[in-house]
Amino acid sequence: MYKMNLESTSKKAITLYLRFLSILFKKLKINYSFISLPTTSKGVALLKSPHVNKKAKEHFEIKTYQALIIIKTYPKVETLKYLFFNKPLSVSLDLNFSTNKNSFVAKKIVKRKKAFSFTSDSGSFYMI
């Protein structure tokens, strides 16, 4: 079973990527399910003036949108490569997959298009 955690600050990018994944999974007949996770927001306040006027501040808010995809069947490695190559730059992706004997955890892939790496207890491999 694979678990893909998607995270992005752009709502449009994550929804388009989820739509792409659903079309791809239906064509390849892969059993999957989508779960939308709650949106987190972080507030940042910056001073307008570097000298005085502590009360004059600019307030900004950064929202991160998250989704979880559970893939119940094991696709081929080529399909995983295809998923990573067509990922938008603003979407970060965590891939966790486990079997009955051992579990693997993929490293966080942020703005990387051509390669991904996996690590486990027994070793690691890097795929281009």
C-alpha cells in the first residue's frame, strides 16, 4: 500500500495534479482513494518602517493545502516515475509505502523533477 502526501501553497496546482492522478489511475486500473486534509494557515507580520513606528505592520497569511492519496495496488516503477516527472513545481510530495515484511519511506521531494530516492533499513536506491 502506498501513501502519497501532497502539499502546496497553490490550490489550483494541487487540484489540477489530483485531477491528473485520478485520470491516470483510472486508465491504469489502479485502486486508489483521495482524502483531503485540512488547510493550515500561518500568519506573518512585517514592520513597514525599519526605524521607528512599531505599530505600523504589514500582515500576511500563508495557506498550505494538503491531500492524501492511498494507492491500494502496487503499480510498476515506470508509473511512479511518470507521476514524479509530471508533478508541478509548487507541489511537494511524500511517498510512503510498506509491505508486510518491512516498510520504506521516501525522502521528501520538493521542486525536483528528474530524480527521486528511496531509503529503508536495508539500504537506499536513487532513481533517475
